[in-house]
Amino acid sequence: MRMSEGVEWAMHCCLTLAWLGNEVPVSTAKLAAGFELPSAYLNKQLQALAKAGIMTSTPGARGGFRLARPLEEITVMDVVTAIEGPGEAFQCTEIRRRGAGAERPEWQFRTPCAVSTAMRKAEMAWRRALAAQTLADVQAAADRRAPQAGEAIRRWYAQN
């Protein structure tokens, strides 16, 4: 499965808003400029986060986005689900019932095939791993790797 770039954009925007503080909403245009992203497409991602209760959206000239809750209460899975939707990544189409399997008796298809079972098991592990990580965990890792990142972001947004 390939996730859209919107997941990356959304997570970076959440971290940016956390580093900036939640006092003043930040416009889509400003967030887009901070990452050199297309504003219209980024806005779709931010609206999806707002719809999911991860961000709040304030309309108007001084409007923009803020985090709706602390990073400790937002999991990576929350962001992925907001952007990609809740559907399963693996879609079994039961191809074993076609071609060489078309003539097999129905009772042989009552249980999921080994391919479907393996893929669903892997997806559940992936979802659990994403649900176990909060954006606070991601921010802490970012701060360890680049201790100056939060301050650099605050400076850039203050100047632009």
C-alpha cells in the first residue's frame, strides 16, 4: 500500500502547529509556504484533519488552523485515517474462485485464503503500531534528532 503525500503533509503541519503554540490560528497559505506546498491541495488535507477533530478551522482573514487537542491525544493512526479514510489497505477480491478455482465446491471457500489471512494479519500489526504512537512521540523524536527544529520553525513563521 502506498499512502498519499497528504499524510506526510498533515503530520508535519500538526507538528508545526504544536511548535508554534495554539494561541493564534495559522493560515493554510502560511503553512503551505512553510513547506513550499500547493495551498489548495494542502487545504484539503487540513480540512480532513478538522473534520476528524484533530484540528479546528477558523474562517476569515485572521482565520486558519489550530490543533484541536494536545499531540499526546493524537495518534499517527488518527492522522492516517483522517487523510486516507478508514478502509482496509488490502482488498481481497477472491480471485481463487476464478479460472482454475471456478469448478471447486463452495465449501472450499468458506474460510479466508492464506493470502488474505496473511495480509490482514500484517495490516492489523501495522494499524496497531500506528495507533501506539502519538504525535507527541513523533515530536519528541524530531526534537532529539534536530533539537533546533522547533525554534527554527518559530523564527521562520515570525518572519514570514
